[in-house]
Amino acid sequence: MGGRVARAARTWLVVLGVAAAVSVLPAAPAAAHNSLTGSDPRDGARLAAAPERIELRFLATPKEATTEVTVTGPDNVAATGGAPTFSGKRVIVPFRPGAAGLYIVAYRLASDDGHPIKGEVRFTLTTGTPAEAPSASAPPTSAAPTAAPTSAAPSPASPTPAAAEADDDGGTGWLWAAGAVVVLAALGGGLLLRRRAARR
């Protein structure tokens, strides 16, 4: 009787030992893999006000040398405001908001076993920072053509001196013609007087 109990006890010990080993073996590789546990803003969030930074939280401490984080906004415009900082299991990236729309935070890091881990966090800004600088500089360019007609205004007045000169030439011409008539009259009168004198 005692032998059966001893054999049963040893059998159960073996079964429990095998079960414990089986349960521990898969856990070792799983612990070597890192993964994202949370983010701020959270994935799929819709924000009316842009955050100053983006925070990613991981299961294990990420290594700075093998961790890459990029942030892009609408039209694939970069929205990273600086280099990421590492604090324990958290990675913090300064955020530089742009236009309203979808923003994608892409991360890539290596686990302790060398296996690369990558993923994305997406959030939407419902209000952005519009680019008003070009519109503010537009009015001076549109006002420039209005100044051109004022500078061209003196050109129509240029014919007036020519007209004055033409009038002056016409006046001197009449004086010459009148002088010629007087001279011819004097010559004619002189000839008549000589003929009369010759007849006498």
C-alpha cells in the first residue's frame, strides 16, 4: 500500500515538473520581444489642440542607439520638433504641428533578441496652423501696378513744346515774307521814278 502511494506521489511530481517547464519555456522568448503598451496621444485620437510632445510607452526599456521615431503630417510633411528623449520605458518626441489632418507616428526598435519591432500611432488634428504668411505679402504686389500709370502720365504732355515751336516758326516765316514784299515794293518804286526821270 505504501509503495503505491510513493509511486503515485513520484508520478505526480514528474507531471508537475514537466508542466512547469513547459509553461516557463515559451515565456523566455516572449519576454525578449518588446512591444508598445501605450501612447499619448492615443492611437486614433482626434484633437482640437495640438500637443507639445508625443510620448510612446514600451513593455521593455528601448535602446537609444536602435530606436527610431518619425512624425509626419498631411502631405507627408515632417512634424518632429527635435530629437527624441528617453526616460526608462518611455520615448518622448517634441511635436511641431502643421495643417489640420492625419498625423502618423512611426517607430522602429530592436528587442533584446535582435528582432526588429515596428509600428504606428495615428491621430488627427481637427484644427491646424494655416500658412497666412503668403496672403499677408500679397497686397503689396497687387498695389505695385497702380503706380505705373502715374509715372507714364508726363509722356502725353511732350508734344506741346513741339506745337509751340511750330507756332514760332510760322511767326518768323510771315515776318520774312512781309520783309520781302516791302523790299520788292521799294525796288519797284525806285524803277518807276528812274523811268519818269529819264523821260523828262
